[in-house]
Amino acid sequence: RLDSLQSARTTYKKFLEIEPGNVETIHALANLNFQLKNYQEVVELETKVLELNSQDSDAVANLALAYDFLGEKEKAMTTYEQAIQDSPDDKDLVFNLARLHYVNGDYDKAVALFQKVIAIDPEDFDSNLNVGNAYLQMADEYRKSLVKREEANEKVGQEDLDKLIEYYRQSIPYMEKASEKK
């Protein structure tokens, strides 16, 4: 399979020598490079597409994903945000941006974005699960902050405990919805 992908890659490169501005061929070559895990080449190719057509939402989405695979999370997030402006109801774009916020520990932003995916597709298992998990992460972080306050002899009141309980409560409907799918 690798040989056939490499062969197709060579063929597409030859086509681009003949017609360097052919967006479909550039996309096809970028997709092959995704399969070959040549993410830097994907960035270069999709950037070229955007130079030819700045409104190409597929190129923006592929560029964001390539940045993500390269570990360039900030560039990926910025690029996903740009793509979402053009395609606000594209649940895959919104999900991927939410996922990046989640792994960066920005749970509030992740929850808001995952909830946007759920508004588009209420049955989305991964988004429901991730919202539930994000609330559990927020509860755990808040619980740890309360323990530190107690260790420093600072008062932890009922309001603090209510806030902690609320994080757990908020996770429940999303975890239940996700468990329905299993």
C-alpha cells in the first residue's frame, strides 16, 4: 500500500509540474501526504491552495489538522477558528477546536464548543462524553484548590462546596447521554 501511495504522490507531483495552479490536484496531493504522515508537506500544499483561493474551507480545515498533527496547537486553534467563521455548523471543525481546548485544560471553552456540536448533533457520543469529563476535570481542579485552602487554614464555606457539587451535577446528563450510546 505504501508503494501505491508513493506512486500516486509522484504522479500528482508530475501533474502539478504541468498545471501548478490546479487546486483539485493540490488537494489530492495533500490528502496523500496526510496518509503518508507528511504533515509539513500538507501545510505547504494547503497554504498554496489558500494563496489561490483564500475561501477554500477544505484547505483551511486540512491546514488546521496538519498543524495539530505537527504539535503546533496555537496555529491549529487559530486556523480552526478561521474555518469555523466560514462554516459555523461544521461539527467536525468545532469538535476539533473543542478537543484542542480540552487537552490544553481550557475546560470552559471546551465545554462551550462541545455543546455547540451537541446542538448540531444531540447524539454525538464523543461530545457528550467530553462535556461530562470536562465538568469532572473542573470539579477535580476545584476540589484540589479547596484542599489547598484548607491546608492553608483558609475557610471553605458552604458556597464553595455547593460550587463543587454543581460541577458534578453538570456532568451527569452528559455522561448519561454518552452511556446510552454504549
